[in-house]
Amino acid sequence: MPETNPRNSSFGPYFARVGPRMDARGAADHRRRLVEAAHGAVVEIGAGYGATFPYYPAAVTSVLALEPDPTLRALALAEAGKAPVPITVHDGVAESLPAADESVDVVVSSLVLCSVADQSAVLAETMRVLRPGGLLLFYEHVRSEHFMLAGLEDLLTPLWSRLAGGCHPNRDTATGIAAAGLTVQTVERFGFSALPGNPRVAHILGSAAKPPE
């Protein structure tokens, strides 16, 4: 979920309203597929209202879910109590993960890496906390591969980012993940219209691994 600034959290209540509509249009299935490979100790960044929580498989032993927005975090706390695996929800941001070095099996990011202030810092933290061979599971909307659409996204990003919780629709997140030192294993690219009347924008769903020692 977009990682909102807790000092300007008007986007949180808005996303709490529109998120379930996105889920009904297909985002819920994307999140279900996102966490199919999750196992062991998991950190979920920008957990939002807990939309991924119902889909964690039995192979997961614990989830530390971080959400800085108070509205979304309260909803996530309620969802955690109904989840099929143990989930702890904390106030926190992806740039500073409250986990020891190489202590996490999986980091989950669902529509978050578009909105963090410093994507490279978040991915560096991901590398730090993951065990060798650990996974980053990601579901993100990304920069278009079409030249004209990508240019339009560049033009719209400054305004859109202010209106939409810091979201940057022109980020090439798969390239950023690889540049951080993670080995991209799978990437499925597809168009998705999140809300009625919205254009189909590029999304990716996949996994990347921290190289073994």
C-alpha cells in the first residue's frame, strides 16, 4: 500500500475507502499470488489496511507488518486478528526496518516501492534484514514501456505524488531491485485498471532473492 507520510496522512482515509474497490477489481488476486511463496519470518512493508493478511500460507511462522499511517494501521490491527498466521502490526517505515541483520526469510512489498521517499534506501534495508537466499516478493505499478505513456507519467509525477501519498507512477522498480543487489527470479508484467474509468497502467508481480553467501 502507498506508504503515507504520518505528518500528512489525509491519503490514508482515502485509500482505506478505495482500496477494497481495487481488491474487487483484481488486486486481491494479485496479492494472493504475491504471497504464495512466503515462508518463515516475514516483514511486510507498508501493510496498509491488511489486504494481504488473509492470503499468507501456513508456511509463514510470523509476520511483522509495518504501516506508518494511523488510519490504515488501525484497520490492519483488526485484520491481523483474523489472519491465518501470527501477524504483529507496528508503526514503522520501510527505510528503517526493526529487524536484525539477516534475520528475515521474506520481505513483502505490495504497492509500496512506488511511494517511498527513497527506494534505494528501502531496498538496502531489505538486503540487510534478509537471510542469504531470502526473498523479496513484490507487487508494484511501474513506468510504462511505451515511450509516450512514460513521458506522460514523467510529467504527471510531481502533481500525482502530492495527491496520492507520495506515489511515483514513473519508477522502474524492477531495475531498482536488481541494482540493489537482489537477483530477480520472476517478473510478470501486466496492465491493470485499479478503479472504474482509470487507464490500465503497467504493474509487475514477482520475486527476487538475496544471493547466497
